[in-house]
Amino acid sequence: MLAKRIIPCLDVKNGRVVKGRSFVNLQDAGDPVQAGKLYSEAGADELVFLDITATLDARQTVRELAAAVGRAVFIPYTIGGGIRELDDIKALLQAGAEKISINSAAVTNKDLIRQGAEAFGNQAVVVAIDAKKSGDHWEVYINAGTKPTGLDAIAWAQEVERIGAGEILLTSIDADGHKSGYDMTLTAKVADAVGIPVIASGGAGGPEDICRVLTEGKADAALAASIFHYGQYSIAQVKEYLHQHGVPVRV
Amino acid sequence: MIAIIDYGLGNLRSVKYALDRLGVASELTDQAGPLESADAVILPGVGAFGEAMENLRRLKLVEPIRAVARQKPFLGICLGMQLLFTTSSEHGLHLGLDIVPGEVVRFAEGLTVPHMGWNQVEQAAKSPLFEGVADGAYFYFAHSYFCRPTEPSAAIGVTEYGGKYASTVQSGSVFGTQYHPEKSGPVGLAMLANFCRLGRKT
């Protein structure tokens, strides 16, 4: 049976992992390769590396990161952040990333989704959608959640699927960082509206939140950062909880 | 030496990284010569079927691949497995390498597609590929089309996704995995090691 996926997300700046108290047992807590290996051995199903470097020379650093992770980590990983053109996608996939994630550029240049999917297959193209509740709907934001786009999140999810996205990484801006659960309504609405997998993100406070979003929330995968980075819960604990609640997981 | 066929699509590097980890010498190549001298050959691949075949034709690799597949261990991974078949209906009808008789078709409507994530491989027959691999072990999948071998016995491993389909095939010394062993953690590396060992025996 297809397992629901647990995906730790690592923020990377200038080629270094930022935050992560549970990495104290690593010689170098900022080394993305060591962190990736640790999570892979701990039972993570996939990894997401999100490059938050704001400088122009970030491009080369993130490509080197993709290759360094590929040499050491033998589970799928996605690289996101700062992808602007087809060459960026190509370089990251050829370096060893399984998928790339596009966020702002998907909105400002929709054609990038199509180009990526045509060249590398839609399974390699993740579109990240950051959504914020606005009255009775959710609006898509770009530029790290700072810029409203006027797009409706559900309609946008359907559109990116049509253009060529193979997966949606859906973050609730409202829930993100609060550790009080994922936005269940938003996640379920998007999952119902599209035929591609949906990764839920934002708000994980514990195993029960992850369990809810994978069942009620209808997500195919759950992304979490701080509960893992700060050692609050291990991936094994989360998977054990899911297993006990009848959610299929890879053990 | 394992030859990894580079036909200009997607993620080939990760197969090489996995073999490096196993301590197995390998090279990426887009030429016929290294395929002929290699102990075994891997055809990896992500991307579209039609474009992949077009690239193989342009590189004049179709006949060399068909020839070496009869002579030595050969492994197609993901799209590389699909290319082994006779035809694919991905964006129009395309001819494949026709090394394993059968067709490649899309998953039925109503399923979440791509079939993406970790799923189980149920072993339908004994194979050197499965040595030390638990029946029902999880592997990483990412695909929208699947293979239907004409000869049911070619399906040595099956996976459940809207019905059971052939996720591992074997025909003589030709193998195909719809999943990515190179991205499937220790169990995937074990399977790749099994394949590489076959190459050393020839």
C-alpha cells in the first residue's frame, strides 16, 4: 500500500542549515549533508531543502548543495528557493535532486512550470503555494509570504496541475509557526480539487496534527520543520503514532 | 565496470552516486563502445517516453542497447524500465526498445497521479535481484504510466495502486524496476548491489 510520507524541511542559507537544536549530536549542525543523512537514517521518507539565501550568488551554492546531498543521501529530496529559469531546474535535477519546488516564479512566470514538466516530467516539478485566509477563501502569497497575488489558492492549485505541476506543497501562512495544527479545511479543499499529490505544511505541533492532516486533511504527505529540528518528536515517534491510528507508513 | 546510459534526460547522477557508495565502478556514457565493454548496463531515466526514444535514436543507441541486453545484465529504472517495452501511450503512441514485449499505459482516472512515494513490492517470483530484500519491502516510486508485460511471468514483482501492476520485470538477464532503487534507502542499495554482482559473474 502507498505509504503517507513524513518530510522534514531544512532551511538553508549560504549552503548551511539554519536552526536545528536536535543536531547537537552532529559534529557540524549546520552541514546540510550531515543533517540530511541523520533524517534519512531516522526514517524520513523525503527531504525538502529550502534555500532562503537572498543573495545573487546563491545559485552556485545551492547547486553544490544538491550534489553534496546526492552523494550521501539515498532517499528523494526536493530543492526549493530562488528557482527562476529552466537552467536552474536542470542544474539541480542533474546534480541529483529528485524534484525542484517553485513558488514565486510559478506565479510570475507560469510557463516555467510547463517548461520544467516537459523537459523532466511532471513528477520533478513541485509547485509551492503559500496561502492566507481572506474572508471565505484563501489567497496566494509570494516572496516568502510578503506579497499578495490576488489569486485564489484552490483555483491556482488547479491551474498549476493543468500546466504541469506533479505535486503541490501547500503552506498555510496563518498556521505556520504556531504549532497548533495544519489548516485542515484548506488542505482538504485543495486535495479534493486536484488529482496530484498534496504535501501539507505549516502548523505541525505533534503527531496528532500530522495524523489529522493525513486523514481528515486528505494530504498525501506532511511536511514539518521545528518539531523535528528541536528534537520535540522523532520521526519514529510520529510514524508509530500514525501506524497505531491506521495510517499506512513506511517503517 | 557498469555503464550508465546518459541520453540527456533528468537525474542520472543519483544512480552513479549510489554505485559510488557501493564501491562499484561506473561511468556515464552516451556512446555504444562503453556499453559493449561494460560488465552490466543501467538505463536510468525520468522524463517523457517519446523524447527519451528520440534521444536514443539520435545518439544511435537503440541497436547497441538491444544487442547488449541479450548479452549481459541490463537494468532499466523508472522510465528506463518503460523504454524496454514495445509501445507507450504517453502523449501519443510511441515505439519503445521492444526488448520486453508489452505496453506502457497511464493509470486509471480517479487515482492520484503521479503515483508518488513509498510503496511495497510483492515478490511474485524468485529473482537474484530480490536476494536479501524482504517480500513487501518499500521502494520509492514517482510515475504516471505503468508497464503491462505481454508475458505475465515477466512480472517478478507487483505493486498495488488502483490494482496490481508489474513494478519489477525480468526477462532473461534484462531487469526493470518502476521504482528508484537508487532513492530507496538501504533496501534499494541492496538491490543495486545484487544487480551489480550479476555483472561480475558474466
